[in-house]
Amino acid sequence: MTHLRLNRVEVDILRSLPTAHRNKSGFANFIFRLGERVDPNTGSITLSRPEIQRIQRYIKRYKTGGYQMMLKKAFKRPLNLR
């Protein structure tokens, strides 16, 4: 398990997915669930290794979609992704 602390901008990005998108796809649902789990006051979130790998895969493989950009903006700094 990895404990991260996101800044206010990162938390807002992660929590910005509208509820209507929740069941649109597995990817959208994944982002929605992450947004629900992050503490909006502290920015704390705990991720499993498979979740981190999934985030990294989505960010690196799929570069142009809106959901991918959300993940990239929310996790680029705390995961040191490029």
C-alpha cells in the first residue's frame, strides 16, 4: 500500500468527475472511486500496488482522452510520472 497526499488542485481534479460518468466505463468508474476515497480535507489517499500500476498504465498508454488527462494532472507529481 502507498499513502499519498495530494494538493488541493489534485484533489479537486480527482473529485471533479460528475456522478453521471460513474458507470460509463470501467475507467470512469475507477476514477470516480478514487475521487470518493481521497480525503477532501487532507488530500490523503491510500493506493494498492495494482491501483498504482493501473494509473501508470492509463497515463502512459492513453495520452489524449479526457479521463487520462484527469489522472495525469492528479497523479503526475505524487507518483513522479513523466
